[in-house]
Amino acid sequence: MEMEQEKMTMNKELSPDAAAYCCSACHGDETWSYNHPIRGRAKSRSLSASPALGSTKEFRRTRSLHGPCPVTTFGPKACVLQNPQTIMHIQDPASQRLTWNKSPKSVLVIKKMRDASLLQPFKELCTHLMEENMIVYVEKKVLEDPAIASDESFGAVKKKFCTFREDYDDISNQIDFIICLGGDGTLLYASSLFQGSVPPVMAFHLGSLGFLTPFSFENFQSQVTQVIEGNAAVVLRSRLKVRVVKELRGKKTAVHNGLGENGSQAAGLDMDVGKQAMQYQVLNEVVIDRGPSSYLSNVDVYLDGHLITTVQGDVIVSTPTGSTAYAAAAGASMIHPNVPAIMITPICPHSLSFRPIVVPAGVELKIMLSPEARNTAWVSFDGRKRQEIRHGDSISITTSCYPLPSICVRDPVSDWFESLAQCLHWNVRKKQAHFEEEEEEEEEG
């Protein structure tokens, strides 16, 4: 009797959303109730099926077909109470395919600046896209390149371009997909242009390293056509949502078109409490270092509000994508982009026992200067927007709900290991010589 009354009391206290929850990743095939979970066959999840948080009008132009949700019932009576606010689940990399809700009409072409070798590929690509009746967006400073501005044969194509300026023009709702010409830096730059939902990115390897740019430009026409037709695999590269809160110290910050002085989204100014907040979306990593000071960095690291350690040294907080960048150079492990995780990597810590650690995606990390710190610290986001952090300032980091969909040549697993082998020369060594069978038989005889 007491147990029945307790169950009735708990059911009354639960909200309707918690009492009966339909797993959004299974399109309603798996209905959960607090007392009796009903298991059904899981279907693929569509990113476009549910609107973005905070707005019912927002939508995604593409969706990724994920694998089934993990079974969360254990035995005849136990289950995990589902959180209606959850946004993550385990994905099957092999099933992530690009599909279009409507045929794409607009494309953003991002070209590496100050590289003369990319002028001809850029012209060929833009001409081909125009012939496919695509609306082509380019950055205004790209067309100001003297080699392009003085090319009269390219004039007819240039007149059809739509142009924009970084930090001033918002094109987030006008681009269907992105094509990058250059190295990994072009993909990072593309990520920085979209602080919300990111269109699919097709990156051609025309730069130095090319770890994030799997496509070769030799057969670009057929490859672009396949993407437009929706025949491609996609890897969802998680990003970090970073919120920097600073104390106002007698300096007013100018805000243009919703952007702060560093080009980030102005998350808000609260003059009553003397705080300024800025928000960034980061694809690779957040780096906290000592800057020009001769003293060690000294920062406190909190995880979900609990102090976990004090770092005497510089720190990298990276995504799985960023694990093969600065973090790998600092001795961290390399994590596949489909693994939901955040990695904390020290840079030359004044401690022999501080090794890189991996924490679950979705937790909130908070980094502040320790009270004993002799100097300030500096923070950068994907190598950009570098700024000083003083006592009283804080950096909050968690997994963003807006990943970057990167289009694959083959599939997420094959492309990643191919990049490890070709770009980082992973596990390259001379093979051990083998014994011939005949020699072995003679020795036995």
C-alpha cells in the first residue's frame, strides 16, 4: 500500500512531458511512460523533424539519417527515465546520409585568401555553378583580389555574384550548402560564419594539410552534382558553445548588427551587474594560455559547477574534430568525430601526472583565473578572436546543439582513417620481413 501511494504521488508531481515521453530520435515509435515503457522498432532520426530550441520557425535545410537509439530498458522492470530536453544519442556513422527537403538553390563559395594557385579553380567552379543555375555567394574581399578584379573574361560571371561582408551581413538563412577551396582553415572559417545552424560543407583539398578537406578538385563537376542530387555521406562534427563573461571595467563595447567588437554574437550586456557576455561557436578548440607574461597560467577548471582541478599551465578544450589539431600536437589522443565527447589537454603543465582527459559531451566546463594567479590569461577560439581574461571573468564551454555537417567522399569512418594515414602518417613504419615457407620446411627437415 505504501509503495502504491508513493507511485501515485510521483505520477502527480511529474509534468505531462516527463510522465509520457516519445523518443524524438525514433519518430514516436518508442513511447516512454514512467511506470510502463513500451519498446518499439526504432527508425532513423531526422534533424529537420524537430525545430531548433527557442523558435518554431527555424528549420534545417538538410537532415542526417542516424542509427537507432540504444535500448534503455534493462530486464523486466528497470529503465532509464528519458529527459525530454535531451538532444544527443548514439549515432551509426554508416547510416548518416545527406538528403534535401527541397532542391538546393544557393551555394556559398569560400576561397583561401592570398593564394594565386586557387584563382583558376575558383573561376572554374563558379562558372560551373552558374551553368547549373545556382545562386553563388562569395565574400566581397574575394572579388577585390587584383587578379580577379582585372580579369575581363570573368566579368560576366562576377556580375551575377551575391556578396557579403563578415561581421556585418547575416547570410545564415540564405545559404543551402557551402563549398570550400583551400585547407583546413577554410572549413574553420566557414564554421565561424554560422553561429546557428550550419549548411552542409563540401571541402576541396587545395591547401597544406587537408585533414578536414577530403575532396580532390580533379573531378569537381561530378562530385558537386552528386551533392546537389543528395547522393553523399555526412559526418556531423560537433562544435563547442563558448560563453565568455567579463566584468566591465570602464570600457563600452560597440555592437554592430548583433555582433560584438570581436565579431562574436553579442549575447547581452547587463549594466546593472557590470557584466558583458559574448558567445562563440567553436569547431576545433578553445585555448587558454599565459600570453606575453613570463609567469605560468594558473586557472581553475569546474565541471558542472564542481571544481575538478587547478591547472598550472596552458589548456586546450577541444572537440573530437579538434583532437587531431593542436591537441594532437600536445600529446592527446585522436577521437573520431562521431564520438560524443569533449577533451581537456594540458600544454606543458607544471605537473608530471596531468594527462589529457575525455569528458562526456553535454557537460559544462567553466574556466576562471585562480585567486592565486600572478597574471592574466588569454583565450582564443579556433585560433581567432584572441582576448584577455582577468580575475572575475569566466569561460563556460559545453557541446553546441548546432554541429557542422561535413560531406564525405566515401563515409565518415573511411575518410577519417584515410586522413590519419595521408596527412598525419599514422602508424607508418617499415614492415617486418616474413619467412619464406620453403626455407621454413628446409630448416624443419
